[in-house]
Amino acid sequence: MASFGFRTDTGRQREGNEDALLLLPSRGIYAVADGVGGHNSGEVASRKAMAGIENFLAANPMSGADDLQGKYRENWLKGYFLRCLQKVNAEILREAASDPVMDRMATTVVLGFLDMESLYVVNVGDSRAYILRDGELTQLTEDHSYVNKLINAGTLTKSEARMHPQKNIITKALGSAKHTEPDFYRFDLHQGDRVMLCTDGLHGELTDDEIAETLRHKEDLNGICRLLVDAANEKGGHDNITVVCVDSK
């Protein structure tokens, strides 16, 4: 079982915490979510997403991938996790439709599955997965956000995006549409790799260089997560902050 650490914090500007996380280290599963919506419905959406993923994993064991290797295993797992998030998406939509207070609630999700020498990542929204390898930080996921579309179109730089007034607008989330297609990735894992999942309360406050500097610390992973959250709060703590760190074996 890989070593891991986590921390979630309301931040300095919000009254409640609409982030949520899921930690299933015995299964190699880690996830974070950032809910959106008024009247605390964002909190409902993010927690429902984490519970829905856990329930899906319990009801649908991954034993079907046990005898598969290479692309066959990757494709099986892709289908598995996409079905999982599609089911969660339907559950969030169903609850939102049943209660006017929950109307338009939605949530981001980024999920990491550490499987032998591979890391599988599924994401919707702007919560991110990173990997620190040999001291260098790489963002593994791509944000589903308005400013990221502008960056990809070449009309906005990454530094400009950090200050853009619409930087918090996401273009895809669980609960935002009947059919939401998550992104799916597979990466090779090396011994000593450090994987980090986080909500935008962290990466919206800290630059990649600042994140990398903290992830290089020799403290235990809970201590590193605490340092990251403290640093985000020192920058203003404008949003809820959630971070999970996992070291590969």
C-alpha cells in the first residue's frame, strides 16, 4: 500500500467547505471534488460524488481487469471509470431535479488509481492531478474551464489566466449536463514518484513552482499537505482548499 497524506480546509474567504475527498488506499483509489451551486448544494454535490464512487466500486469489483495487460487492461479500466462517473452524474442530476434548492448543483472530480506500475486518472472540471518526478512537477490533467479554452486558443497566457476575472468558470462538471464525458489518462509510474490531487483552491493560489518547492520537502505527506494548504491561505485563501498526496512504491 502506498503512503499518502491529505488535508482539506475552508480557506479564509468562505463560510463552508464545498470540497470533498475519498481515500481508499487499500484499493489504490484517491479522489477530490469541488462542488458548485447555491444554498450549500455544492457541498451536497461533491459529497454525493465521493459516496457514489465508493458505492460503485463496492458494487462493481475491478476483478474483470485481473487477467488483462497492456492496452486491454487500460481499455477495460477506462470503460469502468467512465461508467462509474456517468452513474454518479445521473445520481446528482436526479437529486437536483427532486429538490428546487439543489437546482443546478454540480461538482468537479479528479480520481487517481495507482495500479501496479501505472497511474490512471479520470477528471471532470478544474480539479487537477500532478506528478513530481526527480524534483520536477508536471500537470497531468487539463482543466475544463473557460480560461483554459482561451489558453489553448492562444488568446491568453497561463500567467494572465491566473488573474482573469472569469478564471473560476468551469465548462464541464458532474451534474451540469445529462451526458458529461470525463477525460481519462494512463501514465507510467516510477519508484519515488509523488502524485498530488487538488482542487482549484490550491492551484489557483500557488504557482507550479511554489507547489513543486513544497512537494520536494522531506516531511511526512500529511505535513506536506498542511504546508501546501497553509501557503494557499497565506496567499489569500479565496476558496476551499483540498489536497491529497500519494507516494508510489
